[in-house]
Amino acid sequence: MRAVVAAVVAATALALWLWWTRPVHVSPSPVPPAPAAGRPDQPAAAPAPIRPRSGREAAPVPAPAASEKHGEPGLAPGARRQPAPRPTVPAMPATAAGSGGLLVPVQGVARSALLDTYSDARGRGRRHDAIDIMAPAGTPVLAVADGHVEKLFDSERGGLTIYQFEPGGRYAYYYGHLQAYAPGLEEGQALRRGQVIGTVGSSGNADVEAPHLHFAIFRLGPERNWWQGEPVNPFPFLRDGTAPR
């Protein structure tokens, strides 16, 4: 009996040893196929989409709206930043109608700084018939009194000029050698004393090294033509702050 049991145990051990030492067959890894011949810059095929574990397609993420995609910091989605206003000639508040006499027509120039150049000689026997008010180019030019723009004119001598008529139509105020008109200035426009109408310059026959305003006053005839009139010395009116009567 013991011999039978021993034989069974030995056979079992031999079977276990043979199973443990058996050769294992390993399948070789699949070799990826060689890429198809084509242009060197041809992109590879896009990989297949990865599916979630549930087996359903993932919901696509919506692309941001254009206003959010290209928006600016501090603005709500879809809002647009307003463009900055264009720079304009610096303004000076107009004074009340009929208050005082003539204003010095160049901003920042004191009455005491004015010089009487009315009778200065000019070439070819011409008289000046105006006063020159020196100031840096671009300095605001102001309306000396209430009135309206009678004529905007670009002449060979005076350059960019403005003819302003006072409300009674008896006098014209002339501004010459301007660098530029005030934005929106046009003929027929009403003006208030102290309103910015242009800037100091050296247009026309003025010296570019000495920008200034050429200011004149003309007593108009019954025709009230802007190109005609009797010149009046503006110096005493600007110096004293009075107006011609």
C-alpha cells in the first residue's frame, strides 16, 4: 500500500515539473506598415478620436465668440472699445455777447506785450496797415469779438486768412498768416468773442522763423465787401480793450 502511494506522489511531482518547464510561445509585436510614398511635406493622417469609457462621443467644446476671442481686458463680452477722440485745437471759453471791447486775438498774450507795428514800412512802398502779434506756431487764435465768418481765403501774401464781420456790419476783422483753421470753421458761421478760430503760423509771405498773427481792422463801406475797406489801426483798441465805433 505504501508503495502505491509513493508511486502516485512521484508521478504527480513529475507532471508538475514538466508543466512548469514547458516552452512558452510569445507572439511577435505587429510591425507598423511603412508610410506610403508621397511628398515630404504631406502631413500624417490625423489620429482617430479617443472615445470616453462610456463609449459615447465627447461633446465638442464650443469655440469662443469673436468678441471673447479677440476682446480687450476690462470689457464685457461683445463690447467694443470706443475710439479715442481726435485731437483738436485747444479751446478757450467764449465770453458773453457784448462784454467788453476787443480781446487780444492770440491766446496767452498780454495787452502790455503788444507792439504798434501799424505804420511799419513794407516793400514796394506798401504800409503794414496791421499789427503783428508774435507767438509760437500752433498757438490758438481767438475771435476778438462777436460776429460771423464772412470769408475764408488763402492768398499769396496773407496765406490762410479769416475775414470776420462784426454784428453791425461796419467793421471787418482780419486774421492772416494762419497755420490752420479751427476744425469745422466755415463761412457764414457765427462767432463768439474768445472762440478759437485757428492757430498762429507763417503761411503766405511770412517768415517761417518768426510765426505771428497779422491782425487788421477795416471800416467797411455801404457795399460791405470783404476785400474792400478803410484800414484802421487796431493797436489802441487791443491795448485798451475797447472796440471801434
